[in-house]
Amino acid sequence: IQNVHRSQKWIVQVEPLIGASSLRTLCRAGIAPHKAKDILTAIVVLLSAARPLRFVPNLHPSHVFWDDGKVLLAGSGLSKLNIDKEFILKNSKYRAAFRTDWFVTPEFCGNPSPEKVLESEDIIEKTIVYYLGLLTYWMLEGRVPFSGGVATTPVRLANFSAAERLINAALAPVENRIRIYEFKDIMRDISWGWD
């Protein structure tokens, strides 16, 4: 886990310490759709209980851990957003291509201001839903739907087309993006068996 505080950056390897597996590790082995639903449900329940929303969890598969029905989140709030800001500014400065697995919203790419995201529960929620869309796609396809650093919609799934509506609603432009409760409702309506 990479963390930043007061301009100091450090990396900690946590998997051996907590007894849970990161979703990145689980994705390498392949995640069945019903397991993806269990993980997403646990995340949504955790975030729904955290009202009012005052933090942005890092929902990248490297920072979400699963331990048989229990989800653990690492790297959230200002730390996650500061890392994103540093990454965007560094890559913009050198005109380097974005990594294809970075979880950041298009609106944050345009204005990388952690304070702006954290000043409004509405912006926090829409950021979280975007990350949930990326995470859902990653768990079902083993990668993110990136083109040039930002997810493009509509996305198509090769392995599980039943989740396309959910993912596209989560990755929609910010003014059309669904809320967490809508994500949960759409997720519940999906038949999580293979198409």
C-alpha cells in the first residue's frame, strides 16, 4: 500500500500481516460473478453505513482486501487523493501516458484538487460510484476499461454482459452518474451467473 502524509511517501506490504487477500491477487486467479457480487455488496454495505460520506476509499484492487465475507479497505481520504494529484501532475508535466490501471475520475483528471472532492458529500459519492464501476469491470474482465487514462463508456464485457448496465451507469459523466443506493439496486437486479 502506498501512502502519503505531509509530503512523505512510503509503501507497506500488508497481505502477509492481515490474513486477507487483495482483490488484485484474487483477480489473477479469476473471480466468479457471484463472488464479485458478494464483494461489491460488502463494499456497498460498508460505505452505506459510513454516512455522511467524508472520505474517498481507494477501491483499486490492490487496496481492497477480502477475507471470506469481510471486506477491508486501505488507503483512503486525503492520502489517496494526494497520490492521485501527484500522479496526474507528474504525468501531465512530462506528457507521459497514464498507467492503464489507475483509479481516478475524469473530473479529477481535469481538476486534481483533493480539497474540492472532499468539500461535498455529492462529489465524494459520485467519485466512489465511479470507482465501484471500475472495480466491477476489473473483477469481471481482469482489467479496467481505460483509453488514455479515463474509462470510456459505453463499455462492453466479454465475460459477463449482464453487468454492463451497472458499469455504464457508474462510469457515466458526473452529471448522469448514479448514486450508491442506485448502484446497489441495479446490482441486486442482475443475475450473477455466467451469460
